Amino acid sequence: MKVFNQRIQKSKRSQLRSDCSKAEQILWRYLSRSQLGVKFRRQHGIGVYIADFYCPEKKLVIEVDGDSHYQESGKLHDRIRDNFFVEQGLIILRFINN
């Protein structure tokens, strides 16, 4: 099974890039064009999940969490997703979308 950027997710990833939050837009300005010395990808597919930002070189996932992440169903989804990312050897960094 292909783990990164599965073809079936292509339209969803594109939609998420178009509909990103203000916080994601601001963060992307700092992460894009290798300004931090490493390359980040925006709305990058990892398994069945789509990470807000991903740096392959550092194996780093950055998530910007909106309100849905603080509801019980969102918390459960995040735990399952985080466990999958950790199983892939990835580090997860979360920011609050404020």
C-alpha cells in the first residue's frame, strides 16, 4: 500500500488547500519556499489521513486544530490518527487555530 499522497485523496487535498483557515495561511507563509531550511508540503496525504503540513526530511507533521478537534469525536479521531503517524515514525506538532 502506498503510504504518501494516495491518488484517491487528490481532490480532497486540493479542496483543503483552497479552504484553509487564516491560521493555516499565516503558518504556510513561514513554512513555504524552504524559509526554515527544510521543505514542507501542505495538505499532504499520509495513509488514509491528510496532514496540514508535512516535512519529510524531519518526519514532522504540523496540525492546526480547529473547534472540531475539541469535541469528543474529534479527540478520538485525533488519537487514532496520531497513533498511526507515530507508528510511521513521525513527530506531531499541534497548534490551536486562533
